[in-house]
Amino acid sequence: MKFSVKHILLFALIALLTLPVFQHGTKLFNIRPLDGDFILSLRPQYTWKTWMNGTFQSQFNNYLEDHIGFRSFFVRLNNQLDFFLFKKANAEGIVVGKNNMLFEYDYIRALNGRDFIGKSTIDKKLLRLKFLQKHFKENFDIDFLLILEPSKARTYPEYLPKHYQEMKKTMSNYEYIGSRLNDLEIKHLDLNRLFINAKDTASYPVYPLYGTHWSEFTMSFVADTLIQFFETMRNINMPGYKIEMVISDTLHPMDYDGGRTLNILLKLPHQPMAYPVFTFDDNGNDKIRPMVLAVADSYYWNFFNTRIPLHLFANEAFWYFNAKVYPDFYYSEKWTKDLNLQNEVEKQNIIILSITERFLYNMGWNFIDQLYDIYTPEYTGNLVYNYENAIRLNADWFNNVLQKAEKEKMSLEKAIYKEAYYQAFVNDPETFLTWYGDDHFRSVISNDKNWSSAVRTKASEAGITFEEQLTKDAEWVFEKEYPEIFKLNKLIANYKTQITKDSLWFAAVSEKAQKYFMPVEEMLNLDAEYIARQEASKSFDKEERVQVYIQSIKEDPEWLEVVIKKAAEQGKSIEEMIREDAIFMVDQELKK
């Protein structure tokens, strides 16, 4: 039998089509897996029900696509062609710039001010940080340092794709924070500025071409800067160390972390890089090794892996994103939520909050606010603010609100507040209504066309403005539906008025606000709430005592007979008279 070219091509095609199935079953060829976190579909469990409704077939198809032989090879081939022909990165969040320099999109977003959370929000965070710095230093001799880590996009904006360079820029979180730190005299170290100034004079790139973090070469100088800063700040002499630079043609993993996410076939061409080798001098009894807590993002890994904390600090505490506790997490899961935060921070000599620009929108993963709540009076009026923090802490939630803000042409600060306001009402209506009850019911009436129309008619008949009638109706509904919360709301409002009108009292509140670096209005709310809750608690206790006396009167025949006679003489019902006598007895108790 003769084989024509057509037969040969047909057999070759069949072989190519069956080869992936063969590889899936035998794993004959060793194929490099894809880099990154991928959740592959599991083989579905067959049941008659899933077969009949079609879910088994769909899930099994997904399973085959994820596990077919040579899958990672074909994915890399496709990615290689896209990158080579179109400068397209098939990796989430990676942007290809000039000379194939790789950037993470979130840094570009931050550079252009798209994630700006607003001046008032940042001011509140920075004032809280200022309080903590002052409080820790004065009470525990702890230095709390804010470190602004650099941004590759801000350091090398000239390498960004043209359309990003031409994009309209607005105020960024970094720019506004930078403008306020010196005004507020907040202890900080701005590495962004250092990198921008050093990029043209450094022997090697301050950022690797295909890496998203600072190069190991640059990190060694950052380490030296930081140690000197610690020694000056604490007036101590820490153990010494030496650095030897080794030139290598092979990039270390961190210097190629962006390149790995591309999942292409061929490694990108690069120049040799310099890598520091640290030698530590652990001798000398006069050397001081401070207790240091680092709350930081992935930039800190380069520093941590040098073993500087092991040799120069008295501990290695690294709270990754204020969530995972290292080095403990290497051995078994340990989370910051399981720690006694106050005990942990008060052990330290130095606390550093180290944040790169892409995460400035959440200002340190809630670390500042957690500490502030520990060392300041309890206050429920921050409910909406706490939900704002929750939004900024959840990347997906934050991105959804950001997209909604841009779609509705609304400031991000306003969009976050709007979402937080709604979530506060849905999840904790009692606390929410304590502070926003009047506004809430005014809004409910205003947004109901028929209801607001009826209010307008009522206002016209009463000869008052719509706003006046709206306020009356809102208060009526509020009191009817939530009488206890309404009472507390009004108590707080009354005490706020009393404090404001009393110059000495208001001055004392203002002084307290200054102590806690808190807006006066917030301190006013806090004190008014405290007094109002004390009064509400007493009122509740009084009513309890009244009920006790009512029961005692009813159970005492002689007492009850006296009360019945009094009720007849005064023309009152027996129940009314019993209650009056019970209240009289409680009032006599309170006078004692």
C-alpha cells in the first residue's frame, strides 16, 4: 500500500490531535507548569441528576480544558506570540512599557490619582497617626515610623506606554500625604523621593526591568539608610555589617517577578545585575539590638530575606499586610487577628508602617485605626467611617466602588461614603439611626413622591416651609418606629447643645480633642454620647425599680387598699395611682 503526501499529513494531524490526550494520560513529557496562582477545575462527580441537567458535561469540559496534555506549553506559546507581536501581557495587572519594561497597573492608577480617597479622609488618618506617634513616644518610649515605599511608575514615568503618559492626572494619595507630613510633623521616611533622585546616578537600575519591586541592589542602600535612621532616632549603636556586591548574569527571582507572570516560552533578555552579600558582625557588648515590628507589604521581603532583622534586631516581627505573622507563619498559620494587639505593640522599641504607593488608598491595612481605637475613648459615631475602611481594605469591593464612581462621575471619596452609609444602615441599623436617624427618615420621605407630595400639602396648610414640615414628619416616624433610639438621639443632640453653649465646658472638650488629635465636632459627639448613654441607662434602671414597686403594691393588700382610696379621692384610675406611688418611692430612693 502506497502512502501519498495526503495520507502522511492526515496521520500527522491525527497524531497531533491525539498527542495531548496521550500526554494527559501518561505524563510522558515533563512540561513546565505555569507560574502564578491558578485554581484548576476538579474532576466532577457523575450523578444522574447532574447528567440530566447538563452541569456534569459543562464541568467535565472545564476539567478537560484545564488538565489537557501540553496545556501550559500552548498557553506559553500563545502568550509568547502576543508579547512578541503586540507587546501584550496576558497577565492580570501587568502593563508593558517602553523597552519592554514591566509595570503593575495599580501603580499607574495611583500615579494618575484615580484612587485618590480624598483630603478629609487622609487628614483623619494622618492625625490619628500623629496621636499614636506622640502617645507611644511619651508613654512607652516607642518610635512609630511611617515609610513611604517607592513606586516604579513614579520613578520611571517616561517608560510608561504613551496613552498612560498622556492621561489626565489629578491629585494622588502620595502627593497629598507628602504635602501634609511635614505640616503635621509626622516622623517619616520618603523612599519615593530618594529613588527618583537616585535613578540617574545609580550604578545599576533602582528597579529591575522585569521586576515589580525594588532591585536587591537598591534594597541594600535602603537597608543602610533605614539602619542609620534607626540609630539616629533611638540614639543607639546597632551591630555592624558589611556588603559585598556580586555581579550575576542570572536574575534572582524577585528581580524577575513581573516576567514570570507573563508565562511565556523564552526568558526575556536582560543585563547583568548586582546582588548584595551581607556579612554580619554579631560581636560587641555595647551594640543595641532594638525590638522592631514591621507592618508592611511585599517590598519588605527583600529586606527580611537579607537576615538583617535576625542579626540586627532583637526580633523578626513582620506582619504581612497586617494579616499574616512572620516568621511564625512558616511553621503554622498565625494571624494578627489572633494576637493581643496592645500587648504586642507595647513590647517594641520601633514600629514601622511601610507602604508602597499602590496601597496608600487604605493607609496601612487598618493598622492605624486599630491602634487608635485602643488608646482613645470608645465612640460609636465612627460607624460609617469603619465601613469606609472595610471598603478600602477589600480590593474587589474598592475596585467596584471606584468603577461606580467613574461611571457616575462622582468623586471616589463621595462614592465610598455613599456605599459605607448604606452598609452601616443595613448591617447595624440601631447604631446607624442613633447618629443619622433624622437624616435617614428625611431622605426616605423625600425619595417617596407620594409621601413628599403629602408633606408639601401639609406644609402649605400649616403655613410653614416644606423643610420644616419634612423635619417634623421625619421625627414623628423616627419616634414611632424606634422610640428608644429616638430618645437617645435627642439626648445626644441636647447635650451637644448644652456643651456648645457652655464656654468652659466647650473649652474642656476642645482641649480633649486636641489631646487625641481629633476634630472638635467628633469629640463633642463622643462626650455627648457618653453622658446621654449614662442618663439613658439610669432611666432604664429607674423604670425597672418602678416596676418592682408596682408589683410590691399589688401584692401587699394593705398598701393596695390605701392606694385604691387615694385613687378614688383624686379621681384617678387604680393603675394610674399605683404607678404614681411607685414613682414616688423610686424618687425617694434616688434622693438618698
